[in-house]
Amino acid sequence: MVVLCLLLVSLVACGGRPVGDAARADVERLLDRRADAVLAHDETAFEGTGAGAGFGRLRAVPLADWSYRVKDLHRTGDTATADVDLRYRIEGYDRAPVTAGRTLALSRDRVGHWSVTSDRPARKSAQQLWDQGTVSVVRGERSLVLGVGQSGETLRKYAGLADRAVPAVSDAWGTDWSRRVVVLVPKSLEGMAGLLGSPASSYRGIAAVTTGEVGAPARAPADRVIVNPDAYGLLGAFGRQVVLTHETTHVATRTHTTPATPLWLSEGYADWVGYRTSGRTPAEAAPELARAVTEGRVPQSLPDDDDFGFSGGANGLAQAYESGWLACRLIAERWGEDRLGEFYRTVGAHQKRPGAVENAMREVLGTNVQDFTAQWRDYLRAQLDVR
């Protein structure tokens, strides 16, 4: 028994608890104090837990919850690395916490107290906005805008656009959604890419994206509309409103958007809402597709999901969006706006892609994909051929 205890002394004290468990418990208590300090806006208490540079950066963020869960702790003497889940909730918007993977470096002093020496996104995890700098916050009537490296005036303009987008979306889709939107405005394209955990090249030329889980339950974190200020800044006032309304539509339709929903429908519907009351003609709103149709290059079929990537170039991507928009516009004109919304919901209710569109066309529109595609191609010729 004595020999066995000697062999295991680095892991277990004979008859006692594992040494690693004691260190983990100490770190968990440290992070509980750190979370309490964040929620109490107590900078002194926060700095008492270690590196405090991040406290001032997130001071303005209206937080309802903030907590850590230690997943793994790797200790070497008086230093350690903790892999943790940060869970936080924005007050009034998130119905469930956002979970973000973080990696914390820790050190232990001579009297055995642990403290945080650095806090960064975990490997393969996206940045949080405060990782990029001090967060400024503007509250709109129906929106919350958080930005880094942006003036208060700029953020107020985003709030105004979002406040106008929300009722426009509700008028088209209905009111069975939160009717509020969170907008994140980083300093640059690189900042946007950091928030999405992807290379900047993936979003060059994209004005904004909406993050969220498709088919998300009612109690879920609020979707975030993440702006690319480099591309967004090139748009005029009309284009900026269309983009915010488009992205807000994704927020509204999220719970009815599932793996069964093709991108031509989800993106086309969002564009349809964005342009719905604009008065723009199809040729004005779909210039790339109009050029193709006028030249006799009418698409043979509705766009595939792959057509919404960058493999076909900017023109091909534009044509994919414009094709989806005109398919939804066709449904709204010939079957009615309410039927378009019912069609969207019916497709999403199938959960799986095979048969979803086909069944919804039969049940809601009384047609099939082949006949609808033929009608859509005729519609493109009628609306876009300007010869």
C-alpha cells in the first residue's frame, strides 16, 4: 500500500482528493469572482482576479448574465491553461446565453492564489467584439447597435436603419418574432471576419451577414447582424436600408429556416422584403440578371446553394441573388404575399432538403418545380428583357 501511494503521489494524496481537483476548484472560484465583477461593473474586483485590460472594453455592453464553465485545465507548476466556455446574455435581447470558447492563461503566486494573465478566443473560436477594442453602444427604439472604432453618430445611423427595418419586415412576414435586432459594427472587414471566425477574403464585397442557428428554438441567443463597414460604406442611403432590411428579415425568419430551405428561397425572400416597397423595377434591382437575359442567356433552373459562393465570381453571385429575388417576387405577384410567406414556412417545416420545395409547391402553390421553373423563366424574359 505504501508503494502504491508513492507511485500515485503526483496525482492523488492517499485517502484524499486528486491534486488536480483542488487546482480546478480554485480556478473555478476565481472565475466565479471574475464573472460577479463583470456583472457588478466592479473594475477593482475584476482586476483583483488578474489581467483587467478587457474590463473597460465591455463596460458599456448591457449584460444580463456572464459566467464561465471550465472544460479542461492543463497545469505546469505555478502556471496553467484553462479551456473554458464563456456564457453571456445581452439584456433584453438574448433569450438564452451565447456560448464562446475561450482560452485563459493563469499563474499562481507564492501564497497559492491563482490569477488570469490572458484571455483570448479558443482555437477555432470566433472573436467577441470586445476582443477588438472598446465597445460603444447605441440603443434604438427596436435595435441595439454595438460598435468598435466607430463614432456615436455613425452608430446612431445604423440604429435608425435598423429601427426602420423592423416594422418593414413585420409588415411582410408577420409579428411572430422578437421584432428587435442586434447589430455589430466592427472597425473593418478584418474585424468582421474575426467575429465570424473566417478569413477576410470570405466576406470581401459582402456588406453584412446575419449569424444564428437555423431552425433555432424560441429561447435562443438573438441573431447578430454583423456589418462589413468597408463594403457597407460604399452604398448609398437606399442600398444601406435594403441591406439592413434584408438582414433583419433573416432574423425574423430564423426559426422557420431549416436545412430544408434552399438559399434561393432564404436569400430571395430577404431581398423581396428589402425591395418590397422601394418602387425599384426588376431591371433596376437586378442589373446583372437583366444583362444576361437581354443577351439571351436566360437561366435554365433556379440557383443551387453553390451558386451563392464566390466560385462563380461577383457577377455570378449577383445573378444568384437576383434570381432568388425574382422567384419570390413571382410568387408574391401570382399567388399573393401571404401565400409566399406560407410557402417559406412550409418548406422549412420539412426539416430535410429532399422533397421540401416540391411538396411545398404542390401543397401551397398547386404547382410543381418543373412548371414553376418554366413560369419563372418566362417571368424573367417579361421583366428583364429590355431590347
